[in-house]
Amino acid sequence: MLKDKYAERIEKIFSKYQDKRSAVMPLLYLAQEEYGWLPEESFSEIGELCDIDPTQVKSIAGFYTMYSEKPKGKYWLQVCTDLPCALRGADQFHADLKEYLGVEEGGTTEDGLFTVEHVMCLAACDKAPMLQCNFHYMENLDMEQMKAFIEEKRAEAAKGDQ
Ligand code: FES
């Protein structure tokens, strides 16, 4: 339960807002950090914490692409394919990335490491192709860089398994 495990952090989050319902978004981030995604019970937990209905929490989560209601890979790769990025080759980059990882849009690799999906503008239009990996921006990318990144993460995961 979030409220037991993160009592201090939750208190700190609430202290930044005048009312509890305003803390929904940072609490969604906290839940996503804990579970890796937002399972149904996280909406009930947050609803209870904020004194609002879980369906309201779920509707907020559903509105934003930074929240996921499906399990994701360890590395959540969100590629911007909005128009300005598309003009700098983002569509091809997105397609090549999916092909290299062997996944469809929104899919996760069998080893559970990578999820790829496209998103709208991330406000780094002049640095396309770009993506955010677990909310960290990676910019001016090409597939050689991505292959190196992917293989590095695979190697780290393999070491961790030993
Ligand atoms: S259009 Fe891709 S970051 Fe703005």
C-alpha cells in the first residue's frame, strides 16, 4: 500500500497543495514508480488518499501519455512522431526501432526490457529524432546510437541475472 510504504513522501506531496485533490498527479507518478504502471488498485489507493472517487483518478491518468495503465518494459521508450519531428525523420526512426526490437506499436520485448510507443510533441522538436526513456530525454538520435543503448541495457540486465 502506498500510504504505508511512502507515508513521508505522501505527506510532503500534500504539503505543496492547498487541497488533497490537487496532489493526484504527483501521486500517480509515485504509484507508477512503485508498480511500474498504474494497476486498477492504484486508482482506489489515490482516490482514498485524496478523498475523491477512483474513477476521477483514472480519468486523469487516462488523459496523459506519461501515465500507463498497462505494464511496461523496464525501459519505456516514447518516441515523438508529431509533425515537426516527423519532418526530421522520426517516423522512420520509430519504425526502425520497433523492427530492431521486434515489437509492434506499444509492444514490449519478450525479455521485458523495452516498450516502444509513439507520442505527441515532447517539446524538443529541434532535436529529433528524439524520445524519452523513463522520462529522460534522448535527442538527435540515430539507430546506431539506439542499438548501442539497447545492447548496453541488455548486457546490464544479463549481468544482473547472474
Ligand atoms: S514535435 Fe516532436 S518534440 Fe515537438
